[in-house]
Amino acid sequence: MKRTLFVLLCCFLAPAAGYPDAIAPGYHSVQRDVVISNISSFPDNSIVAYVKGPMIQTYEVFEVLENVPLDKGYYHNTLNIFVVNKTYLTNAGGVNNVDFDALAPSKLNSGFLEPALNSVPDENPLAYEKITYEIQGVADAGLTLRITQRLLTYNDGTPDRVEEY
């Protein structure tokens, strides 16, 4: 009897485990892209994205390209940005051979650089958001970024809005 009760309980609770990924009723999804616009202004450094999360066995790394949206995959993943000297990167044999634990002081926690699929109330006609950052400086302590532009696209015929900073 206990086993039957356990199986029934699992059958009812297992589908509920997926609900945190679902968009709540009365809300719709909004894609947010985040780009860095002036990476080429800092030719001695590479900007590297480091992604960890529940759907990744260890971690994923990739070089961030100028004006190409950051991607962290699954929205529960975490994204960190590292500044890596290009000579160090070349000597290491590429981003997959870098010891990111040793680079911790140059890490930028990118909570504010969050590329994701977000949700907003249906009353809000926002459909897409693109945020552009510019590198202000690179130092041993890390990367200094500044938001330069925000593009907002709507699903109700409202013209796109561009906010300059």
C-alpha cells in the first residue's frame, strides 16, 4: 500500500516540478539580448564568458564577440565574464585550456548583464529588449562596463523605443 501511495504521489508531483520553468498565466515572454559594442578597442584582451548551471556537466566557455548577443543557454545557468590577456590565452591553447579559478580576480559577475527569456504582465506590450554595453576600461581587477543603449520592441504596434545613455 505504501509503495502504491508513493508511486501515485510521484505521478502527481513530477509534472509540478516543471512549473517553475513555465510562464505564469497573465504573463508573456520577453527575449533580452545583451551585447558589448567595443571589444576591438581593447586588442590586448579577450572577453570570455563562463557558463555554469544545472543543465551543464562542468562548465562552458566561449570568447565574447563584439556586438554578438551573450548566451548563457538555460535561464537558470549563471554567466560570468572574464578578462583574459590574449597572450595568456594563446599560450594556454585557447579558452578551453584556461584555469578560470586562477583568473577569479578578473571575473565580472554579470548579474546586470543578464541575457534571458523574461516574462512581463500581459498588460505590458514589451516583446523584445536589447541592451548594449561599452567597455570603459580593463584593469587587473577586471572589466568596467557602461550601458550605452537600450532598444525596446513592442507587440501592440507601439513604435520601437531607443534609449541612449
